[in-house]
Amino acid sequence: MGPGELSEEARAAMRRALVDEAHRAARHQYVSTTLDAMVNIESWLAVDSWLGAGKLADTKLRPTPDEVSYSAFRAVSTVVCMSTELADAAVAMAEKERYYAVGAVIRQLIECEYLLALFSEDLDHARGWFESTPEQVRSMFAPARMRKLTGKFSNEEYWNHCSTGGHPAPKGIGLLQMMDLPRKQWPYVSAELLIDLGLHLHRIWKAMDQLLMNHHARYEAVRADQRDQAERAWVTWQEADPVVAVLIEAWRIG
């Protein structure tokens, strides 16, 4: 049963759970913990990409990296670093309850997720992106084109995020605390967006993790702690927050 099919009693319970302080704390804990894992991957991968070591099972050998692999892993590292900086900014803005800014950052995270998914399918896409001109990026790696190439993402989801956190548009008023002085809707909207941030951080983490599992020779072995940290945080959040548990079940989020 999807969220639109909930009974009135269940809807009322969900609204109470949305603004429950313990559940809000669990959401903040999840995004913070996932961000920590991303920061660790970011710092490791940035150095690793400089060394051209993505294809090396043993870095002690240190052979000269081939140019194609070097460009591809520099691209991967670049998008991972972009994703992590965006996640960092979104978590910081969520803590300050600046949710319009969070919405704007989520839209950027979605585009990073598209790139990571595309790179995961074929590292040639990563090399192509890294060596592209600005004009080529706009044409070959436009969001709509990447959605079509991967076949994994919803047009409507992207458009909805553009309406609230893209170019300034009237729909963004719902994320502005100061524009709801009676506090009738904003507490619920902000809680929903904090959950949305958590779900998008889960998705961007999964995209990073899958890409590196597919293509990096040492990732699984040298970053097992961070993979375990992210997985435990995901399970803990579901156990602590009934709202996210319902959403995960309804939309079968993995």
C-alpha cells in the first residue's frame, strides 16, 4: 500500500511521527553518519586517483598508470568529491533549518548520482566526461540525456526538485520557514525534506559504493569499515524512524 492509500488513522499517526523529536534526531544522526563515511571515501579516493592506482591490486608495485584509466578515475574522484561537498553543505543547512538551501543541494546531488550511475555502467563515460569541453558536457551529459542512457531515474522526480530547489520558483515557498509564520505547514514540510535528504544520501552512497565495487581494484578490501558503517547507519535509521520505514516499504528502496 502506497502513502496515498493510508487510512485516516494511519495518516494522523504519520503526521505525528513526522514531527516527533526523537525521529528527527534519528534523521539527523543518519545523514551525519553517512556523510562521515562519504568524507572518508572522498579523501582516500582523491589521493588514490592522483597516483593512478584505481586498477592496482597492490600499490607497492606502482606501475605507470595508463592514460585512459587515469582519466577515468580522476573523473570518478571528481564526482565523488563534488557529491561529498554537496552532502556536507546539505547536512549543515539542515542543522540550521535552511531547507530551501537543502532542496537546492539535493537537486545537484541527483545530477551527481546520474553521473555515478553512468560511470558505473562503463568507465568510458567517466573518461569522456573528464575530457569534455563545457559545450560537450551540456549536450552529452545533460540530465535528461543521462536519465535516458541509464534508464534508472524518474523525469518527474527531477522536475519536482527543480520546482522547489532549482531556479527560483513559487513552489519553493513551502521550504521557507519565514514564509509560514503560523507554523501550520513548515514543520511537516521541513521534516519531509530532512527525510528526503536522508534518502538521497543513501542513494548517492549506494551509487558511489556500486561504482567502486565494479571498477576499483582495492575498494572492497581497504574501505570495508566505511561500507559497514554506512550499512549499519541505514539499518539503524529504519529501526528508529517509522516514517522512513513506511517509505522504504512503499517504494521498495534498497
